[in-house]
Amino acid sequence: MSLPSLRDTIQAHGLDAKKSLGQHFLLDPGICARIAALGGDLTGRSVVEIGPGPGGLTRALLDTPASRVDVVEIDERAWPLLDELATYYPDRLHVVRQDALKLDAAALAPAPRQIIANLPYNVATPLLVGWLRQASQWERLSLMFQLEVAERICAAPGSSAYGRLAVLAQWCASCSVALRIPPAAFSPPPKVHSAVAVIIPHAKQPSPQLFRAMEQVTAAAFGQRRKMLRSSLKSIGGERLLEQAGIEPTRRAETLSVAEFARLAELNLASR
């Protein structure tokens, strides 16, 4: 029994991308294979994919030696198509009919596990922050975002793109933009370019309490990024924290390194 082509499958099921779900289907098998390859050697790995849609990237993941692939899809229109694909890979492909925002993705499959996904753009950032909170559970995250978001994740201090997302991501992991993808590769083409960020969690991760303290510090600091830190951090005892950390209170958030933010988060937690 041979697997029908992706385009034939989409046509047979009448599936089209839904704007309200932030969907842009990636159908180019060459690009899908390049994204799957960013996971490295997937032998013995569990892979979670969010928002598979018609399954273009899913097929590429199933062509790797990954031991299992769990696809999380909220769009019920895609379920019959994915179920059909699962009949060709009954022991490896598992369809999860849930909202990824409400799901503990790490509980789906055994370690070592990775996420490789073309994320729905309208929920990509909250999904990433959720996975950073449990970064110790993941070997690697290879995630497609709008190019602007991928650049924000990997931005350096002092740049206009540097902000809360960069600090949280780079505090927990090494981050790089590995692949840029033009709008024409998608159906329908988005209005922006896209990119895959590869995020490899550090061996040592912050405690949940420290992560929350960092979220509080970065939300305050970048929530009023044009203000000096002594003003933007006032609600959490900014002057005192900055003095203890040895950071000039007249500096602004975008000038601080990730290490300096980590110091502020530790002091913020200790002061509670």
C-alpha cells in the first residue's frame, strides 16, 4: 500500500489553511526535510510536532529514524487526514486532538524528546515560553516562527530586537536562527518571511520559582523599556535590587546582559 502524495491527500480531504488558526501550510518536501534534519540524529528520539495541518513536515519526520512522532492538532478538519497517514505508520505516528496551549507536551512521549514544528504564528510565543518553563524536559526545539520573532529570540543586548523573549530563551538555552524560509514556500503565502530557530536547553535549568522571578523582572524592565531601570523596576524594589546587583540604575533594559538579568532574578526571588 503506497502513500498518496501530499497534494492528492489535501485535495481528497478538501483541507485549506484557516486564517483564524494562524495556519500557513508548508508543502515543499525539500524544505520539510531540511527542517526535520535540524533535529540531528533522531535515532531513539521522540518527536512532538505542533500544528501539523496536512502533514507535510510530519511526513519528513517519519522519514527520519525517530522512534515515535506525536502530532498535536486542534483543527478537527485535519484529523481524518492525519488518521489516514497514521494507518501507514501505526506504531510510530500518534495523533493528539488537543489545544497545544493547554497541553503538557512533555508528557506525551518518553525522553529523549524534541519538538520540531512549523508553529501557528498566532500562538507561537506563548507556546515557546511554556516550553522554556520545562526546558529540562527537552533535548532540542526546532521551531518555525515569523522571521521577526526568530530574530527576537536570538537577539543580542543593545539591539532593537533584544527584549524579554531573548532573555528568557537565552537564559535557558543556546539559540540560533538555522533556516530562513520565503513566503512563497507556504500555502497560502504569509505576508512575512519565516525562520526556524534551533533552541538547545542548557544542562542546568532554573527552578520554577526562579523562572517566575525572571518573568517578573523582564516583564517590568521591558514593559517600559524607554525608562531607566530605577523607574521601570520600581514596582519590585528596583533601586535596592539594582544596588545589590551592582547595576547602574540609570541604565535601560536593552543594555543588560542575560547574566545581569539572571542576577536580578535571583535577588528578586531572595527578597520575597
